[in-house]
Amino acid sequence: MCHPERANLAVEWADSDVGVRPPPAIHVDPEALYPFVAMADIDAETGLQSRFELVKGRELKTSKTRFLAGDILFAKITPCVENGKVAMVPGVNSSVGFATTEVFRVGPSRELDAKFLLYFLRGPTVRRAAVASMTGSTGRQRVPRAFLESLQIPVPPLDAQRRIIAELESILPRLQDVPREMSRLTHLEKRIQIAVVGEVLSRFRDEQDWVPLSKWIERIQSGWSPACLPRPAGYEEWGVLKVSAVSSGVFKPTENKALPPSLKARPELAVRAGDFLSHRANTRELIGTSCFVVDKPPPNLMLSDKLFVPRSGRKYRLGLPERAARC
């Protein structure tokens, strides 16, 4: 295998199988407490922590995934794979623990530092390859075991691995400040945009004939917010838009939650090309945030009750740019 990124490191690299290996078989004491990690306990943000609860042996099924302290849990089902649910199990006061059957247990070999393996498995290249390997029906697709069994990883000597880990851990904490700084800049952009729009409109206020909005629209329609599934809608499923689909000022159709099969969709709430979406309820900073649906949106996306849209029996044009004024 060719790994051009190695050129910057003055060490010899080798290739190694990642491997999916079961931990040693043990007798489960029905009265003893064992750590159990559910999918919801796996931290997709950092990958360095997994919470767990203690469960009596008699409550565990033999099909559960067994792990040892320091192992890595790799989610195998959609949308957890796409969300990057790969995490290291922390130290546990037990010889073995158990996890959901929807993860693979990856035990690093002696030639691999567990954190080095963790960072590799959490990388975008592995994630894209894992998603591409998935098989099964829509909504229940899984990464096959053979994907990890055949996955090759470039392995530098252990001292080089630890230098890489040290450098990553000196950089990654700084990135935690990025969302906060982006939020601050977005808020500043919003204030500037409001000021500019207000200034431009004030110049023409006395030169234009002002008419009620009701002259151009028949109604203002809000949506519906049922209890949805904690994932985006899949192919041919209906989804309900989240507030984050609008809050940036640019329409993001992937920001939605899937409607449960037990609920009937309401097609009259579907988003259309040309819609002008606005927040009607949220935090003070987000109320009034708006965007245009410029292109034809994916089918089967409904408004939530925190959004509204002007509706008209005839075609209308508000004349605003793609990034709508947020006020």
C-alpha cells in the first residue's frame, strides 16, 4: 500500500491488520456486576470516553459484545457509523465488560498504541470507507465484519505513534473553542446584516408605496413537531425540519429528523422550492432568522412548528437574495 503522508516522518512504517478479535471467554456470575455500554453511551464527539452502567450478570445476554479495558468500540449500524461513533472504553473494575451488539470490539495488538488506533479509526478516510461498505435494507444498514477484518493500517514504531498522539492531543483541545468562536462571529454577522438592511430600507422608505403583506399572501403556515426518530430521514422516508435547517441563513435540508413509521405524514406541510422559511419560536437570537429554499428540496420534508412560511394561491416573489435578511 502507498502512504504518501509518511514522507514527513523519518521512521519506517509497516502495514498491519486492525483485526476484530473477541476477548477471552469467561464464566459470567449471575450475581456479579459488569460494565455495560449502550450505543447512547458512546461519545461520538471526542471518542476518548464511554460512559457505562453496572448490570448484574443475569441481565446480560450471551450475544452482547464483550470488551476489555482499553478496547475500542466501533459502531456498525446506520446512522451511528456516519456520526462517527467510535470510542475507547475507559478503565473498568472488571476483567470484562459488555456492550450493545451494534458495535464491533477492536482490541489493539502489541505493536499498536490504543490511542493511535483510535485516532486512525475515527479518521474521515476510514469513516467514508465504512459507509461505502454498508449492506442491508434502508434504515438498518450495517458495516460487515469483513470490513474491519481486512482493514489495513500504516503502523510506525511505538515511539513514533506516541509522538503523533502527543501532537494530536496538543492541537485537538484548541479546536473545542472553534464552535464558540464561530457562534460569536455568526452573532456579529447577524447584527451587521440587520444594521445594513435597516439602513438601506430607511433610505427608500419615503419613496415607496407601502402595502400590507396580506396583499401578497393568503396565509402564513406553520408546521408540525411530532416525536421523531433521532436520525435524519432515509430514502423514501418523511422527515421534519430542525431549526438548524434555517438558522444559518442558508437552507440545509439534511438538518431533519425522520418521522416514525407509526405516524402519518402531512404532505401539505412539505417544503417547496421558492419557500421563504422563518423561525417563529426559539431563543431570542434565532427568532426571525430566515432563509430561501432556492433549489428544489429533497422530497418528503415537512415544516416543524417552530418554522413558518408565507403561502399564496398565486406565484409571488419577495425579491430577497439567497441569503435572506435575518431580523
